[in-house]
Amino acid sequence: MEMAARRCSKLFRRCFGQPPGWVVAAPGRVNLIGEHTDYNDGFVLPMAIERHVVLAGGRNFTREATLHSLTAGETASFSLRGKLGLGDPAWSNYIRGVVAGFQQRGWHIPGFNAVIDSTLPYGGGLASSAALEVAAATLLELIGGKPLDPVEKALLCQRAEHDFAGVPCGIMDQFASILGCQDQALLLDCRSRTATAVPLGDPSVTVLIINTHVRHRLAEGEYAKRRARCEEVAKALAVAALRDITLEDLDAARPRLEPVAFRRARHVITENGRTLRMAAALRASDWETVGEMMYASHDSLRTDYEVSCRELDAVVNIARSIGTGQGMIGCRMTGAGFGGCAVSLIRSEAALHITRKMAQAYEQETRDSASIFSSRPAAGARTLEADNDA
Ligand code: GLA
């Protein structure tokens, strides 16, 4: 992150002829468990990771925003007069959406310049878009001279994703990027929007992220379909959200539901239970239960929710074959699915052996290569540099 911050600062000076007023960073996240539960008012257990979107920015005393993305190698400019709409390039929409959110709250956003860099793989299921939104919101708070309430900030960024990227996401990613804590996972209650820290600083356990680099094209449309299905079932059962029903309620309603709708809802209900059990197991260092919950979550996402794919299943099967005897605690797909990453908890002493074995077996199985890295739970969005004269 420090290197990305230096790169951003340097390029900012080169592009705009002065030092940036601020350099901010917002982390991506990996979700340990609680998948596709956030938009059902349920529970999720993500942690922020040590991969960030970094943004150097400052006022420019015009009514325009000029953004340069190092990752895309492109510049975007848009006027801040009047109502903001969608525009090109596509990545600029996340920032347009965030600016629009501030304007809707009555904030005056002056012209600004920014340079963006990232150490997060884009589109890999590690919440790179949420990190970009949160980084932009953090910069705008500094430019505006006052902070937003963290929950309100997460909601503003989520709205940007809905309205400017067309993805009806839940609140998990933005929340994790804002509220992340070093060495702690966050148990979020997505209904009350409250977070409880779950310690994850035991050095003998490592979080491993396995990026398949696969992105199946149906991902986005399927996400919206899953969400709509869940809302249909909640409506049919006359409750506000799937959070409000038990497996018994669902079983009783089975004759009235289409088989697919039944299975989608069953995933959500059982996943909420697994998330709470896994949080308790982490607190108790009960690694056997942690592993059991992770594998059960993956199976439910594969069969009931149908958001896994061949490559993610390959990773989880390899993890199973490595087994607890060789230091594997558990493994599951993470994020929206249809590609992206899997997350695994392992014994730290076995990290080298497991990484090698996973890489080799994955290549053998899929004829493709995965990137594997570890991350400790990281802190949420923050200011890295501030020029007092800005
Ligand atoms: C994406 C969304 C989140 C959440 C996950 C699935 O990451 O942005 O809100 O729904 O998928 O758990």
C-alpha cells in the first residue's frame, strides 16, 4: 500500500503540478462466511484485507472532477454542476455515484483532481468496487471538512453501486471496507447494521485467499435474480426478509413454493445459522467447527444457491483432500460467486506446503493457474497523508 501511495502522490504532482491534499486508502474484503445473506437482513462475517484502493486527491478550484486511474491507464473528467449521471469510462461511475450521494445530502462538492491506484485484483470478488467507492467517499469527507457517520457512509456507497453500476448489492462490502479492524473479523447484523468484532489475530492460523481469475459472464444478472427470488419468498411468507423465517416455517410453506425458490431460501436460512455458529467457534478457537461450517457453506452455495463454478469447486475439493492432518482447517468460495476467489483458514506452520500443493493441484485439475496470497484482518479506510495547507 505504501508503494501505491507513493506512486499516486508522484503521479498527482506530475499531472496536476502540485502535491495532493490527501492520500487515502480503502481495503477490499474477504468474507469468511455468510454469503448472499446481507440483502436478506441476515448475518455476515467478513474481514478487511491488506489490499487497497489508494487515492491521492486535492481541490482544483474549478467545477470539474478530473480522475486518473493508474490501473485502467485512463483519465475521466466530469462537471460537478447540475445532476450527475452515468458516463465513460465505466470505472468513473463508482465515483460519480459517490459524488451524487454527497450532493443529495446537501454537500457542496468543489472541483477536485484525483489519481487512483490499486493493489486489489479488479473484479476478483474481493470488493474492489466497494473499496473504490469508500476511498472516494473518504476523500470527499476530507475535501468537505467533516466526516459522515460510518453507517451512512456505507449506505451512500451502496447506493452508488445500485444506481451507477446497476448491481443491487447488499451492505457487506462497503461496511467491511469502512469498519475493518486489524486482527479482527466483523460479525455484521445487516438488519440493525451493527458490527461485533470477532478476534482473528492468533498467529498460528492464517487466512489464505485463492484467486481463480475466473469471471463467468452471467455473474451480474444472476446476482439480481437471486436477490429477487429471495424477496419473492419473503413476500409469499408475509415477512419483511428471509431473516424472519425458520427452516420449519420454510418447510411448512414448501408446497406453495417452486422448488428453486425453496432451495434459495433454504441456503439463506441455513447460512445465517452457520455464520453465527462460526463466529462462536472462532471465539472459542474451535477449529473443527470452523472447518465444518466453511465446507457446509460451500456445499449450500453450490447446490441450493447455485453460485459456485467448476474452478471454485476444484479449489474446495483440493482443500478437502489436503485435510486437517496437513494443516487445512476449512475452505469455501467467497463473494458473489461464479468465479473470483475462495477463502481458506489454515495452520500457519503449513502455509508453504499448502500453497504449493494447492497451486499444483489446481493447475493439474483446471489447466489454469490460481494466485494465492494470505492476509491478516486489516483496518478500514483511512487517511495516509494530509497536507495541512490543503
Ligand atoms: C457481493 C455483494 C455483497 C454480497 C455478496 C454475496 O459481494 O456486493 O453485498 O451480497 O456479493 O454475499
